[in-house]
Amino acid sequence: GLHVTQGQIDRRENLLQNQYGLAAVYNFGSNQLGLLNYSSLWGRSLETLGSRHLHMSSIYHKFQTGAWKLSGEYAFDYQGKYAIQSGLLYTPGKIKIGIGYRYFSPQLFGDMSSTIRHYSGRLKNEKGINLGLAFTLPAEIKFTGYIDFFSRVAPPNNGSPPPLGKESLVQLYKNFNSSYKIWLKYKQMYEIFHSDANFCSLKKQFKLKSHLEITHYLDLITRFIYNNLQTGNNEQNGLAISNSLEIDLNPINIIFGSSNFYTDSYESRVYLYEPGIPLRFNLPVLYGTGRRYFFTINYRINEIFLLYFVCSYAEQRKINQNKWNRKKLFELQLEINL
């Protein structure tokens, strides 16, 4: 149950991964040129990659003049598959305006590019263009937003046109006297799927996060998510709320809290952040009806050793299921900073 993403599923039987890389960056003024080459070797073949080996190289650039900045990276593997990521940013004063373009050739496996792709899973191929805007409103309210147009590069096996869609987001952020912060986010995604019967889906998501500093040592963090999914005449909903208290007792940091959730279906599932082991997928998939409790301790032993302890308890009743499923999880990690 811990292997959620396709990348985690690929690696669940692999206990060994060796990675070697070499990077070089040349700076001249406010500009940069860079080269990257790395190789990965897993203990056994990855299902998505179809091999134990991965070799990638890329060229990076950043050119800046006045308020304009052009940056990008061009990557390719030893089989000739390639990817392009390029962006142009204009910052006249307190306003930021950007446009970006990406292209991933069919069947390209890039294990370091998931954050800039819309599609995940087995087919690592897509193209897209996005526009972004950021500025400050009156009362020091910060506004950010973007719209992204995307599509698959290769059509599905039935030969019909590839799916496509657009995603838009608007976010507001306000800091009240450094003791209370609030984020409001609305995201909407519209997709068109071509199959035996063409259909469209519209997904709306509202997020709220608040951070209240009760004292210098105690913080209250609240997260709320509501999803609405419309496919044809079918409408599905999902929501979740989480509250956590963070206690800073330097060199010990303690976080404990709970989450409650309800969704009509798996398609309206919610991903809600939960404190846990660093560099892990700390976004549990919440669907059906249930609740979660979590408790974490981070102990800075000294400048070299940092100890993490995490325990969680979950009760979940899945869709169309009468019985409750219960799960306990205990994790321990020692971080060594050399």
C-alpha cells in the first residue's frame, strides 16, 4: 500500500540503484551555459523503462538582459529520444509574466522530469504551452495564476486522436503581521478523451491552507481540499480536512494531528499532505470515508545526525464497502550529513 506512483511501483522490487553524474556550468555576466550527463543502474529491470540502464544528457542555458530572461534545457537519451523545456520570463517591476513550452518525445523515460509533466504513468510523452502571471494586489495580497494547454504526443493503441486539455489556476496569499498566513487556491482542469465514445471531464478543486503562530514555540496548521468532478451527466465530489500542531523544542520538533475525508468515488480522490519522512511521497491517497492520525518527531542529535520517527494510524471504508480497514505505520530514519 506504500507504492502509489508509477515510479514507486517500478522501484518496489529494487533494493539497489547506482547513479553517476557529471555537471558543468559556465557563468558569464548574468548568463549561464551548462552540461549534464548521468547514468543510473538498477538491480533489476524497470517495467516502464524496459531496462536496468538509463543514460541521459542535457544542455542548459539562461540568458538575461534587462527585465527579460530566457532559460531552457534540452535533454536526450542514448536511444535518441529527447525532451525540450523552455521558458521566457518578463519582470517589469513588481509584475512577473511568463510563457513556457515543453515537449517529450514518445516513450521517453525521464526520472527527473515528473514535476513539469501533466501526464504520469507508463507513457512519458506529451507537449504543452503555459502562460503565467504574478503580482501584488492592494493590502499586500499576492496573486499568482497560470493556464496550461497540453496533449499527448502519441495516440492511444486504437488509433484515435490523443487526449488533450487545459488547466488553469488562481492563488491568493496573505500574511497577517507574520503570525497568521493564509493561502487560497482554485484549480480547474478540462480534458477531452478520444476512445470508442468521445467524452470530456471537468475537474474543479478548491484548496485552503492557514498557518497560525500561537506562540513562538507552537503553530496550528489547517489544510482543506474540495474536489468536484463532472464527466458527462455524472458528478462526483470529495473533500478532506487536516489539522496539526507543531511544537518547536529545539533541538526536538514535534508534529501531531488528524485528517478526515469523504469522497463519492476513487476518481474524486483527494491528495492531502501529511508530515512524514523527508523525500518520501507524503501525500496519501484518500478516498471513501475515513480518518487518519499522525505523530512525528525530528531530533537534531548534533550537526551530523538527524533522527526522524513517524507513526500513523488510518481507518478507511472504501467505496461500496461496509467494513473498516485499519492500518498502522511506523517509520524510523537517520540522516547523516557529512
